[in-house]
Amino acid sequence: MNRNKEPKVAVIMGSDSDFPVLKGCVKLLGEFGIKTEVSVISAHRTPESASEFAKAAEKNGFSVIIAAAGKAAHLAGVIAAYSTLPVIGIPIKSSTLDGLDSLLSIVQMPTGIPVATVAIDGAENAAILAAQIIALWHDEIRDKIKDYKSQLAIKVEEKDRALKEKIAKEVLRNDE
């Protein structure tokens, strides 16, 4: 990985129907200042394209590849087989088995072909993990991740305060 280059993540999916799940991933990568390229590549319907993409990904400037697919969900594994870049798999919830089939297809990779796997439909976590990998060499992205996580904590504290106020008003006063 060229540590001086502008970070870029490939977000690929087996079908355009997966994009609604991936929209938050692409948005979050943008908020972290990471350039993103989005493509539809099928491990089964366009295997040559998947192979060519994976083999050229590093030369094309990508630092991390995020691959989302449903059902048989072999896209992340095929990409990982042809690339030495980190690959993050997102199992997409399918209609038949609620995404369990996708999860198992992505997470059960053979030795030597690892794929980091997030939760079913866990696109935002894939973006955060990709950013954390890139942040090893880019301090400005590391700072954005720290700020993002600080904002998460603030939101939880605000929700805690609001819930306590609601309980005090609605529950405790009704017991009187």
C-alpha cells in the first residue's frame, strides 16, 4: 500500500439491488474524506470481470475493497483470491434465509484467503473498518474517526438523559 497516495476504496456489489444497503457506506466513506468508486460486479454472472477487477485493484489505486453480496455471496471471496488488498465482505440480507446464507458464504473462507466480514447489512461498519485500516497511514482520517466515535458517545449520553427525563415525568409521577 502506497502510504502517500490519496486513499481510495472500491465498493462493489453483486447486484444494483444491493445499493440501498450500501448507500450509508458510501456516504460515510465520503465523510471520512475517502474517495470511493462504486461498481456492480457479479462473481457468478461476470467472473472474468471480477477477476480482472481484483487483479488490477492495487494498480488502480485502491487501498481497501468492500464487497457486498447476497445469497451465495461469493463476491468477496473471489476478489480476495485474486488480490492482496484487504477485502471486507458485507453479507446482504436475502429473502430466503434472512442473510444467514450470505453471512456463512463470506465468513467461511479457506486458510490463505481472508475476508473481514461485518454483520448482515452492516455497510456502515464496513466503511468504518476500511477507514480504520487506511488511518494507519493517514492521520487526518484517524482524527475523523476519533471525532465520529466521540459523536456516537455524545448521542448515547443525550439519549440516556432524555430517557431518564421521560421516566421521571411519565413513570415515576404516575406512581404517586
